[in-house]
Amino acid sequence: MGTAIGGYAPDFELPGIDNSVHHLARYLQKFRAVGVVFMCNHCPYVQLYLARLKEVQAEFTTQGFTLIGINPNDAEQFPADSFDNMKTFGEKHTLNFPYLRDVTQDVAHSFGATKTPQVFLINQGGILCYSGQIDDNPDRPEAVNHAYLRAAIAQILRGTPVTPASTEPIGCSIKWRT
């Protein structure tokens, strides 16, 4: 289940906390690389990585990259992940990238997401080039040895193959509907 590295990323149309509908195909028309990060409001790993995700967006946005956050968690079981709470979360943390809601969880299933946060990096041709961790140290940004997402973005923007193409995601399990 999910999209293999080298395969076409699944297209989606999802509502964002900005009250707009976001379509992956439109982002691929505008950006040289798109990072899709499955995230949520309550996961402690997302909290640890949030500042780094905002830094990545700020660092690469002028080079043709954008990050898109998607919350797939079941809000029935986890009310903290409701759409209204996502809006509050976005304002509180001054997110500098779109934050979308995957109510049906179809997008998360199509990508093969299992954790929050988990990143999927797509080139402008719609090909999945990287999936996995943001970096190798959730707890201590100053102790990161491998900034996987940053390196993968830079490789796509240079037009070189992404290595490694995948890493094992670290985080909380996605809260699937029962």
C-alpha cells in the first residue's frame, strides 16, 4: 500500500485552514519540489519538529520549494485534531506553509503514510523522490547528523538523484478510523 519511490505521487484536493481547497497538481505547476508532511496537532514529535519545518519552508521557498502539511488523524478519536483545532494550531504556531485536512484518510493511505511527522518529497514531474524522516534527531536540533529532508530538497533543486531515497520515519502512529 502506498506510493513507491520513483512512482507518481497521488494527486489530491484537500481543504486548508485558510478555507481554500488545495490541489497537488497546481502546486506542481508552480514549484520545482513539493514536500508533503503528514502531521497533526497533538503529536510530541510534530511539536519537536515544527520549528525545523518552518525553517525548511523559509530556507527553500525562494528556490522553488513548498511544504504542505496534511493532518490525516481521526478527529472522532482525537478531538485535538479537528479542523477547528487545526486552525487554532496554525495561528498559534504561525505556520508558514499550508495545513490541510485529510478527513477520509485516503491521501495518507495513497502515499503510504504511517507516522506523524512523515515527509514525502515530490519533484516537479510529480515523482516521489524521498520519504521518511525530517532528520535523525527529533530531540536535539543542534545534534542532527543527517538533515535528510534538507539534503533531499537540495538534490532535487540541483537535478541530482536523491540519496538516500527513503528513511524509516520517527514519530507517532497515524490515528486511523476504526
